[in-house]
Amino acid sequence: MTTLLVFPPATDPAHPPLGLPSLAAYAAANGERVRLLDLNLAAYYYFLSPGYLDDCAERLDGRIERLENLAAPTAADIAEYRRIVPDRLSAPYLRDRIADALASFRKPETYADSQTYYDAVTILRRSMSLVSASHYPLEWAPRSLLMKYLPTKSAEVLRATADREANPFIGFFESRLEGIAALDPDLVGISINYYSQLIPGMTLAALVKRLFPRLPVVVGGGLISFFCDDWNALRPFAGIVDVFAPFEGERPLLEIIRALGRGSDISEIEGTIRFVEGGELRFIPPGESLRSDELPAPDYGDLPLHEYLTPEPVLLMQTSRGCYWDRCAFCSHAHLYRGRFARKDGRTVAAEMTELHRRFGTRHFYFTDECIPPRTAIELAKSLSESRLGLNWFGEIRFERSLDEKTIAGLARGGAVMLMFGLESASPRVLDLMRKGTATETISAILRACRAEGILAFIMLFLGFPGETAEEAQRTIDFLLEHRPYIRHIAATRFVLERQSPVYARRDEFGVTPAPNAPDEDLKTFHDYSVRAGLNQEQAREMVCRLREHPELEELADQNVLSRTHFLFLPPKDTRRALPTAEARVWPEGADPYKIRPCRRPDLEALILPYDLHPASEPASDSLEEPKSFGRPVNYLFSPVLEKMLDVGEDGFDLLAPCDGSYSLGRMLDAIGENNRDTALRFYRDLAAAGILDWTEDP
């Protein structure tokens, strides 16, 4: 009996998943062999390859030619053109650099200097943008995927599984089918944890079912559990999925494997959803949760650990399932474990880490607990300190009073390199509303103690909890500013009203009114909402933007880090070299213009495009009665290195032509004439400030 479990795109490429290795370990402990396949990681190498980027450029050439030859382009046509042209122009530059960029994430020296790291991230993100443009309006980015089809609508998910133009994962999965067939599986399981995996995961299920119709397909993962208030949302997938396994999957998967191995019926297995005659669903509730001593350490033996985008492998583990606090009004995490909590003692976890270190050589571990129990953390740190193996770990933990200076010092000695805290708010009233159970005085003391012991503090928060005022949200921002020296990173977002949260269950009490979801949004597990008092959704979003863009916080809230695991390897923020800006290049005031020799960038391209790419030119309606008034030719300068495109006006090319370092600025201005001298000088200064124009000075 061969069971193949697959992790589909699209999510973090820096570490392996936890769920599938946990399932594999439990199956192996009970005498069954399970094979694992991480197609999320494989997708990065497939799409971000020089050959595929060449294919993207070729596809874009066809789309651009079609758009440029339209007699009456619509607003949608213009929007597409504006989106895809810069990516197409960048294609040769990215194609020549993407292989080195991917490889650099696996080299320690990349992380020694923030500029080197950000250069690699920029190439990767721009290459993902190029792939996206070739399948417009796809938007693929690290840990996110947006398509023209919404994952909250089953009808659109199903349409996406057959749309080869909009869904690049069809071709990707087809390229993997030969390898899957070679394994000759008797069962294929697909893990879907996030909305970003739903369309790719169902695309894979549909493809497997079409080519191997007799092969059972089982789908599990965290996202599936959130449809429990109406399992009928899964009915549209009856043709491509045989069994859904929500909640904890170890026992249901084992029983399915054994039943299929015996040739027995699988319709009565606890913890599964089966389709019966007429497409109806039958849910058999799961039995008791597994005890912590029944859960072995995850088995990563099937996964290519040295191909993930980190300089050293980082393995995921859990010290507990569920949440020992389980009172936060906004949180739906405990729902994944049906409100049950089980923990391993820290000595057991340390022993498992030691065994994983022995097998795979890894020194770094990421605990994905909702929050690590302090008792476990203390036991774990003590055991690791005594082992002297030099193993490091990080994970989420609460701001508990028990984390005093002595305790945090012990955690640091025992391998804690980063602690992730859910701050949520710095307003005592809002913290009480949330049932958070934390106090700002304790939070402040813990952050200072972490800094003193060299532990990185990763802060998570959201603004706009029902009833929170703008003044209270600002208090949180002020708290972050006050504690800026003690914080490594801030992950800020706005409040989301999830159906499985206590706020939703007691929405009258919290003064929040969910907006009805559209009838076809059958897979949507959250709601837009209005509030009786405090910030509304848009105001909360604006406050989050204000936080992220604050000049003293924007570096801490930097969105350009590829993965949170990279903070283990990047230098501390107070040793990071400031990133250069275009404004840092200032024209030498007061210099003799006859000694300044302007020189354009060597990578610069001069382009004449039929459409203005500036958003201010967006037409008011979807049709253009006079397309020529909008489609006037525009002169652009484009730098693929800087990823900048500048409209230089009708005379820009002529003004730039002599800028090859042969002529002095004074001579160039003399040739232009007195009437246009000031305008030309501003033009050259603007190009210099944008990094497009350089210069030398004669002695």
C-alpha cells in the first residue's frame, strides 16, 4: 500500500510543512509507509527558472502586441497594459539573475549584509511579478496568491481548475505527473491549510482524478476544518475529492490506509466527510484527540531539506496542540483542535529535537504552537542547555508574568533566539475587551529582558478590534515607538471577523454586525462588518498603513523579508547598513558646469510606448470614444536594474543623447540655448536624483 501526501502551492518556500511529516511519522509508528511530496517548494524552482521566465516573456510579447493594436482599448485593456509592460521590459535582466538569486538564499554570506539579502529578495519578487504578468491578472508573491478566480467561491475554484491561461499550476502539475505515476500510489492526500493553496490544491485533485479516476483522493488541512458550520460548502468538489479529513488527520488517515489495504469500505471512518448517493455529504465526527505521548516527532526524511530557501534547514515542530489560554475573543485557532489542549513536556521535546538533529543535521527549530506553554519552554531550555548541542529555536509565546528576567535568561541559555508575541494592543481597555489577559507593564518588562539576553522579539498585532477607538490604536503605535529599540520585527494587520471566533459567536456583546456574504461565497469563512463604536474597517486599514509607513517603524514593519525564518540569519537591526535611496544622489551644487560631465546609466533603455503608463491618465469609463487622445505616444526611459520607468517628455531623448561622459554640462546647456537652459538643468537634476543619470567632475 503506497500513500502519497502532497503539499501544494502557494506558501512559504523557506521551510518544509509540518502537517505532512507529522502524518508520516504517526503512520510509520503504526506500521504504514507514507511518501511525501512538497510541490510548493518545487513550484518556486519550476516557475522561477530561466527557461520559464523566457516563456513568460514570449507570452507577454503576444499580449502586448494585441493590446497595442486595439482600435478602441477599454480601461481594462489599459490597466493590463500598464501592469505587464514593465515586467516584460525586466525579463532579460531577471532571466540572467534568478538562478543566482535562488541559490543565494541557501548561502550564509547572503544574510551577513542586509543589502545583499534585499537584492536577492528583490530579484525573486520581481521574477514572481513577471510570472504573474504573463498570467494576468494573477498576483503570485511569497505566501500569497490572487487570481481572477476567488478561493471563497466554489464555482470559481472549479472554473480555475480548467482555465490553463489564468492558472499556471495546471501546466506545473502536469510536469510532475510522470513522477507521481512512477510512485504508483494507492492513495493521494492533499493538505490545504490556506486560501492561497485552495485553487492549486483543487487543481491537483482534479488533474489526478481525471488521469487516474480510480485513485482515491483525500483532502485535509487546517482550512477544511473551518467549514464545519456548513459542510455542504464542500459538496461542489464531489467529482474530484473522495474524502475530506478535517481537524487532526493522523488517526483518520491511518484508518483510511488500513481499510484500503484490506479492500474494506471507508465510509464509516471517524473524522471524515464522504460523499454518498446524490452528492450528499456524510460527516462522521472524530473520536478522542490523540494524547501527546501518541504523537511522535515529525518525519522529514522524504523532503529535500537543503533545497528550501534558507542557509541551513529549519524544521517545524509543536510542543502542544490547541491553546492553554483559549480565551482570546478574536482567535479561532483552538477550533482546529476542537477546543482541546494537549502538551508534551519540555524534556520530551528536547529529546525529539536531538533525534531530528542527529538524523538531518539541523540546528534550527520553529515551534508552530499557538503559544508555547511557559512551563514547557522552561523545561525545554533547561534540557537543551544541559545537552550542549547548540540547538536553536523560536516560536510564539504569551506575555506572561512568569517570564521574568531570570526565566528569559534561562530561555536564552537554552537556545531561544526569537520569541514571537501577540501584542494585539497596548490599550488596557482593549486588552480587557479581547480577554487577552496581559498588561502593558509586563509586556514592557519582557521586551527589555529579551533585548538584554539577545533574544529577538517579533511582535504581532492588529488594529480595529470592535470598540477600539482611534486614540487607543494610536496608543499602540506610541507604545511601539517607545519600545522600538527592543523590537526586531512588527507584523501588523487589521481585525478580521472570523466565523469560528468568540467575537462572532457573541457579536451582540461586542457591538459588531457581520455583513452578509454573497450567496455564491460559499467558501468564505470571514465577514465584512460594521461596529457600534470605534474604528470601522476602512479606518482600521488606514491606521495600519500609518503604522507601517511611520518613518521610525517602517523598517521594523518591512514587508520585503521573504520569510520570518530569515530573521534567524539576518543581522540585528541596529547593525544593518542603511539602504541607499535615489534621493541620496544629489547634483553637485555650485560646481562649475563646464567641469561636470553627465553620463547616463549603461542599462538604460529608451522606449516609445503607445499608451501613457501613468495612473493619472486612467479613463473615467470602460470605453474610450477617442482612443487616440489617450493612446498618444510617450517617451520613456527604463532601467531594469532600478526597476524605474520615467516619462521624459517629447524632448527627453534629445536631451539625454549627449550624456555619454564626453561633453560637459556647460557645453550641453550652451547648445540648448538661454531660453531653455533652466528647464534643461532641472531635467538633468531630476534624472540624477532618480539615479538615471550619473556624472564625473574634471579636476
